[in-house]
Amino acid sequence: MIAATKWLWRGMFNYTKSSFETKSKNFEDLGQLGVDKHAIVTGANSGIGFATVIDLLSHGCTVHMVCRNQDRAQKAIQDIKDHFKTEQQQQQQNTIINIDNQLKLHICDVSEMKQVKTFVDSYMESGERLDILVLNAGVMMDEKKLTTENVDMTHATNLLSPFCMTQLFIPLFKRQQTKDNIARVIFVSSGGMLTQKMSLDFEFKKLRKWDPLYTYAQTKRAIIYLTELFNEKYCGQQQQQQQQQQQQQQQQQQQQQQDNDYVSFYSMHPGWVATPQIESAMPTFSKWTKHIQRTPEQGCDTITWLAIAPLNSIRASSSSHNGSGDFFEDRRSTDKHLTDHTKSSKDDVDKLWNHLEQRVNEIIN
């Protein structure tokens, strides 16, 4: 109750359209920083994912849309083409977007881990680079539903899939490493997770009455820990060593780590964004906040910034030495907890990784 009250109060000042408009006056122009970068966006045919695709394209990225439904995906592609055609006619877009070359479609139901593996294998065999992985796909189910792989649909889409896809892409990130290129993985969370402490009932098997808001927020809380766990696994050992040594040695080793890292992991939330999910699950809240909700374009801004901004900008806006593992809001790292009551022990957080790893191995191996 305390966390929920703090979240609502915080949201009124930080998650609204007017809040974004005020903060964005000081945002750096990202220009064409996405040129020559390849990005994957899951859940790309609607909402924040759709807005992210357009934003990344406008900054020069080649974008790979991962969508479940062919017809909806094709409609989204046509809408994207129409968007840029209109902008160019109105001379609002200075750079010509070559949709046929810069936009690619992949059909994959990310709630099915075997399909995720097939997609990743195909992508890696294609020889394409992968500089940016945006794990945006998410569902808020009205009732409990299992996938064909016998996994809770909410858990599979919102949590198991991001874990699976990221793990499978690690070899590619490692293989394409250069000093000037660090791949970036961006987990899209939700501000609503701030009201929750992570339950160890990861697939909601003990839940007596299904609650769409609770189950959604639980997965979005867990995704924050998953970001930290990936950071610890692939960047954490060097960080721990740095903390044990003197300040001068710390600075030297931090610079060395920045030179050697091949991937960074970030989580973020978009603020209060007008989406069909929120309108359906929270009709009273949606009606009450209708005039202050952000647009999907505003909601995806931090995703794009994390994806292509200079690493020094991200480091300067983070609470850690390089930002990896941090939780971001409007281009700045922010608190992951509003009260101590929502914090989990290290043992419980490790159980999350063990559960996800075991479930993926059971399905795809």
C-alpha cells in the first residue's frame, strides 16, 4: 500500500506528458547516430514497439521487426511507409529513409521458446550484425493461459522470452566485439513494477484468483532483476574487483573494462503511456489520466537514447560507472525501489535466474 501510494504520487510528477515535455527540452539531439547499426525490436507492430521502430529508423538504424502475426505486421509496415512518406512531403524529415533496405520483418511468436531459438539461429546464420536488442514484447492477459510449451503465457512472453533470446544472442555479441562497438540490450519494464516485491511463484501456479495487473507487474519487477543478473554474469566480475582496490586502480580498471566489454544491459520504463492494454486492464485509471498520458512516441524516447546515444552520455546519466544494469526513466537512471519492502534477497534473485535457465533448457534442449 505504501509503495502504491508513493508510485501514484511519483507518477503525477514524473510519468506524465507534461513531465516529459519539460525534461525533453534539455535532451541531446541524437541525429543520425543509428547509421550502420542493426536493431531488433520485439512486439514491434503496435504501441511502444511500433513507435520505437519508427524512431530508430528516423535516426538511421536498420530495424528488424519481430512480430507474431503476419497480417498485423504487414499493416504496421505499410503504416510506417505512410508515416515517412507524409513526413517527407511535409519536409519534416531531412534524411530519406529507404524502408525496403532499412526495415526487415521476422515472424516469431516470442511466447514459444522453440520459435525464439529458430529465429535467433536464423538471424545468426544470416551474417547480419546485431548492435541493439530491444525486448519490448509484453502481454497483460485477462485470464490464465498456457502456451503450447506448457508455460504461463504472461511469464513466457514477458520474462522467459527476453531471457532466452538474450542468452542465445550472447555468442553473436561476443563475436562482433570491437573497441568502438558495444552491443546494447534494452529490457522494457513498467513503472507499475515499483509497487511489487518479486514473488518466487514465477509462473503463478499458486495464484488463487487471476489478476492481470499483478501478474504483469510481477514480470516487470523480475525483468529489473534479470537486467542486473545479466550485467553481473557478463560484466560483474570486473566490477567486483574494482570495488576492492584503491581509487587509482579503480579508475584504470574501469577504463580497461569499458574497452573490453562487448555488451551492456539496461532496463527502462516509458512512463504513463496511452496503450490499449492499460485502457482495458485499468479503465478507471486510464480515464482519470487520459489527458496526461504520454504518447507512444514519448514513451519510446529513452529506449532510442539507450540504443544509440554515446556511451559517455549514458555513463554520465547513470548511478554506476557505465550504466549497465541500471534502470532508466527519461534518460536518467532512477530508483528500482520506492520502499525497502519491495526488495528481494540475493538468494531469491538467484532463484529467478535458475528457474529461467532450467525452463529454457527443458524446452529447447
